[in-house]
Amino acid sequence: MICPKCGKWNRESFPVCFSCGETLERLDPAAKPLRPKVQKFEDAPVRIVYDEYGEEKTLVDPKTRLAQEMQDLHERKIQGEQRQEELRRQAARQGYAPTGLGVTSSSRRSRVFAEDETFADVPKDKHVDYDGYSALPNYAYAADDISTVPQGKRPRGAMNIPLPGKKSGRTRMFGLRRWIPYAFVFFLLLSGGYTLYRYVYLPSLSPEQMPQEEQVQISASILDDMSAHTIRIPAAEGSQIYIKELRRSFLVTGGYATFQVQDYIWYELDETEIPQSMDVSLTPFIRTGTGEQVAMPPINYTIQIPLSPLTLIKPDVNYITASTPIYNIQFHVMQNSTVYINGEDYSSYVNTQDGYISYNAPIAPIGENKIHIAVRSQYYRQNQTEIIIYRAVQDIPLDLSSTLEERSSKPAMTISATTRAGAQITILSPYNSFDDSQLASSGVFSFDAVFTRIGSNTVTIRADYPGRTPTVVEYDVYYLPDPDHYTPKAWGLDEKYGYADLLANLPTRVRNTQIYVMTGPVVRIVSTKPQLVIFDCADGRTASPLEVMVENQTKTPWVVGERYRIFGDTTGSYGGIPRITARYTYKPAAPKTN
């Protein structure tokens, strides 16, 4: 509402002008609204007002012009609706336009509105087909699917053309065009993977790694405690495979003909030197339904030929030093073996002593004496070894008796020897009862060697003769008292007293060769030749084991985790723990339980 005094716009609910306070005149709501005079758009709305001094003022307000334009638009809209209503009624009275296949028409393809059909002025008993006029049009978005209108209510003719609606983002789940890109990518990846497998991966493999179908399978096996190979030949079920070299036929079961071939059949009759390995070949034939034998591809593989068993007992090494003219060599072979010592056949002694051979080798004072041993056992290739026994060159001959023993259970042993007549003999080791009555005439003498320590004791003899280089001979004797004299001298080695006392007085105990007895398990093995183990002398009664290094000089081999009762004498220390040489091993008593 415009104030008649100042020309300012006010709300309809204001009783007075908010600017100048002039009372606003209100029209009767029941009175017919007056149509304002329409002005041309190019004429600007002008209003003349008077101020408080009575002077004339001209106002030009854009809001007034906008209100006039809106009023004019509303008036023309009402006039247009009345005109359209009149035209439709005239058209309805004159009839309706024909429809059919020969009539083409076009509709206004608007994306804004779509009219819902309502036939207000059409008689109920007469069908009228016209352009869908409705006195009360109902506007809806054209994006609504035309299929929502029932088929019976859709206008025929030109109005049957559906309006283009807003496209939905949904696509069909199934369809050729939808899956063609995925199929293309799949076949592209498949072809690429096959190309890499065929032309890159397979060429990089060795022939043994190449995937092959139905190839012969060869694996090492054992047959009758002898090395062999298991062969599996693929063939049709129920077929027979004949092996020429074996002169036997094998039936195919489970898709394979399976059989074993012992390795020794390829070389057992060969008297010449057999190599370490040998390439062998089998020739299989398959018997057809007509009884004909058809050759199959040959089967080739390599066998390893083992050495004949040979175990040295005395000496257990290949190089030693000796002082006697005779040295006894002992070793073990298989039954029925052929044995040659320095070219001489000793095979007749093999079966009489269960494979044990004892040979007295003459040892001359010439430096190195070589003893060559060759053994050929059945189903094995020849094994050979060489033992070198060193005996110093002597300017004055001095030979100990060949009947001397290397071990003694007594603290003294008689030593007999022979030297040049008239030579002077000096005993450099402890001894008693020296007899030189025959020394001047025949060079024979004897004495009693005294052993001062348990274990190895060295007997040393020196021969002197005018104008000759002295000869010195050393001979080792292993002294170990029998259990009746050895075990009663043992002290207990346990966690209560013995272990602490041994650590505190270790030099004294070593000097006196103190004997100890201990019971417990083997914790771990340090070496096997000689066998050195870590022993728990506390027998598990302490939080941490009381460790002792023990050298096994007994006849019983020890096993990790097993308990033993051991008698031995102290010989030193190892890494801060005592070291003891075991002489006797016994089965321990059951551990005490609290």
C-alpha cells in the first residue's frame, strides 16, 4: 500500500505510514477491486507530493512501476484464459477434428508441464476426441513416466505421443552391449596370461621341470637292504610290460606297471674297477591285443655305487708313530669280502672271525711305513685305504719286544728290548728292577716300567754307543686299574659338596688324579671322536644344571638325554667347568622322588 502523502510503500497491516505517520486509507474488502490504469512501460510512474512547507515534489519509485507491471500481467493472463475458454467452447459446438492413420500432427514437446485429462464439457453419452482441453487443468512434470496413466484414459491421436521425460540413471542388468566391454577385457587378460606362460615361463624351465603327461617315474628305494630304484611305466590298464634286461613281464594296474630294480645287477659280475656312478638303461616292450610286442622308449637313469664297508679299529687314524718292530693292525669288513693287504690276499681270514682282521705289520726304522688295504665286498665297489706308521731312523738299533701289551691294569709292567751289544741303556721314565746281565753279550735287557698316572703313560728308553747317534724310543701304555681297585677311590660329585670342592681345588685334584663318581643325564654332545659330552652331575635336582665336560674312554657310547653312572678322574677344565675322563660306565639307579 502506498502512502498518499510521502509515496512510501507500507504493508497491508500498517494503520499509518511508517515514514510520515499519515493515516492509510483502506478499501472495503467486500467491494469489487478497481483495476488500476495501465501505463506503458516506457512511461516511468511519476507521483507529485507536497512537503510540510507546501512545496511540490516529484517522486519516481521503481517499486511502483514493478507493481503496475505485475498488475498488468495478471490482467492480461485473466483475459487470455477467458479468450481460450471461449474458443474451446466454440470449437466444441462445431465438432472435433478427425483422427486416423492419414492424419499427422505434432505436439508441443515441453519438458515443463504435462496435462492430466479431464473432460468437463463433454456429454457422457458421446465420445469426443479433441486436444485434451480441461477447464481445470492439472499440471504435472513431464518427467513422470507416461506409463503411469492407464491405457484406457490416454487420449488417442496426436495426444497419444508420450512426452519426453527425464532420463533415469538406471540401466538394464542384462544385455549384449552391457557385457561386451567386460568380455573383451576378460579375453584380453586370458590371452596375455597364456602368452606369458607359453613363451616366457615354459622356455625358462629345465627339461626335468617341464610339465609332461604320463611320463615314466623313477625313484630311489631299498630292496632286501640294498640300494635299488623303483620304476613306474604308464600304460593302458591290464596291459603287460616286458623288460628285456630283467627278462620279466609286469602287469599294468592303476595306470602304471610298477617294479623294483636292484642297483648291483649292473656291476656285480664286473671284475674290473667300478666307477662311483653308472648310467644304465632299460628296454621295455608292451604287448598288444594281438600278442605283438611293441618297443617303448628306453628308460635311462644313473645309479650311485657304494664303497665296500671298511672300519679301522687299531689304529683309528691313518697316520701314527710307533716304536716297536711289529704293529698290530685291526679292522672290520663285511662277510664274504675280498681283502688284500700290501697286495697279499687275506680273504681266508674274513669269515673265520666274523669280518674282523688282525694283522701284525712289520715296522722298520726307516721313517714312514705304508700299509695298503683293499676291500671288495659283494654288491659294492672296491674300497681302499692306506695307513702310515712312522718309526724314526735308528743309528743304534733298539727294538722293543713285539709281545708288549698296550694296556695294563697293574701299576707296573715288564718291558723287554734288544739293542747293539755293548751299548749303554738309560731309562728316562719311572722304572724298577733293571736287568742288564745280557746287554754286553747279546744286547738283551729288561726292566719294570712304573705307571704313575691313570691313562696313558710313556715309557722312554735311550741307547748310546761310541761314534753313533743316540737312539731314543718311546712307548705308550694305557694304565687303568680294574673296577675293584678303581671305583672305591671315587669321591661323590654332586650339588651338595663335591662340585663346589672341585671348582675350588681344581689344580690339586688334577695333580693327584682324583677319581669321581656322578649320576645324571647327557645334556649335549660336543664331539664324537673322541666322544665329548656335557654332563649334568646334579641329575636335574637344581634349577640350572651343574655342567661337567666328560671324555668317554669307556666301552659304552652315550646318548643325549640318557642317564648314566660314571666313574672318572679329573684332567683339567674346559670353559670354566671341570673336565673329567670317564673310565667306567654303569646303569644308574632310578631317580629319587620327593
